Amino acid sequence: MSDTITYDPFNDRRTAADTTVKILALLEDGTFRNQTQIQNSNILETTKQTTRLHKHLEIMKSDKLLEHWDDLSEDVQKIYKKNNPPFDPKVAKHIYRITQYGREKFEKVRDDCLDDPVIQRILRARVKEPNN
């Protein structure tokens, strides 16, 4: 899969599709990350648009691609905290992880669409191959 797009009429500006794919790729491991961690991750090349990113995350949540920490039951939260001791939900307000539905949709896009350079150009979205 190609890491770059050779033709971009929009001068490398990110699209919602590219941002969504990259957020889902970041969260694919199923761990919770707060908005700041998502925003400052290498995968998004650091964005300054905090309000816009939050709105985008909330839209992804309403599409059932992400779930918010506060929407989990106390029992599920306790189990997650027990299994992930370094995780501290008190350090941030907006904490998300990918849902099973989100993982399925991301894998379908990644596996069926993003291998095709023409579809990458149409979506202006791409995911870098993980280093093996």
C-alpha cells in the first residue's frame, strides 16, 4: 500500500475521511484514549482544531464507530481499569475507544479500499502499513 498520494488538488489538507480512517487506525487496538492523546498522536500529524476534532469524535460516536468512557456502566469501567492499571479516567474529560462495529468498518475500508491508489485519491485517505 502506498503511503503517499502523488496528486492532491487540495494541497495536503486533511479530509474528514482521512481523519476518520486515521482515528480508527489509532484506536484499533481497543484501548481508551483521551481527545488530547488522539489530537497529539503522530497519526494525525498534530491538529490545532480542538473544537473541530471533538465534534468529529462525537459524530463518530453517534455513528457507533466509537464509544465514550462516560457511557459505560460502572461495572464495565471497573473491569477495564483493573485490566489496564496505568489508565486514569480522571486526567481527561473526553475519552474514546473503537467499538466492535467501528473495528469491523475500519478493517473493511482498510482491507478492501485503501489498497487501491485510485480510491485513496478519491477519499484522500490512507493508512500507513504497520512496521512488522
